[in-house]
Amino acid sequence: MSDTMEERACELAVYMIETGATVRSAARHFGISKSTVHKDLSQRLKQYNYALYVQVRQVLDENKRERHIRGGMATRRKYKGDI
């Protein structure tokens, strides 16, 4: 993980763009909190690297559109015993 907030935000953005990861999975991968990931990507990155921000915003918006589906699938796995 990088030393500065700017580098960390850029690393997070590249990771999410390449993998299509969610905020939660990116936080787990980098060992930081979800709120830090979200703040880095939605606020700090916009100031540091706008082109990268636009790309990561597409991933974040797609994940937001699909989250109700993922939640339903997780609930189904939980009650069917497929955890």
C-alpha cells in the first residue's frame, strides 16, 4: 500500500477498474476500511486524477445497480446451506 493518499487512491482505482471489484472486496484486498476506499474513490480521486475517477465511477455505479441482486443471491445461499 502506498504512503500518500493520492497514490493509494490511484492504486485502488486501478485495482477496481481491472477486476470490477466491489468496495468491500477492495477494502479486504488492501487491508483498509470500506469508508476509506469509498472516500478515496469518490472524493479524493476526483481531485487528483479526474480521468481515472470517471472510469472508476462507472464501476461503482455498475456495482450499485447490481447490489440488490448480489444481496438476494447471498440470502439464498445462506438459507440453502451453500455458504
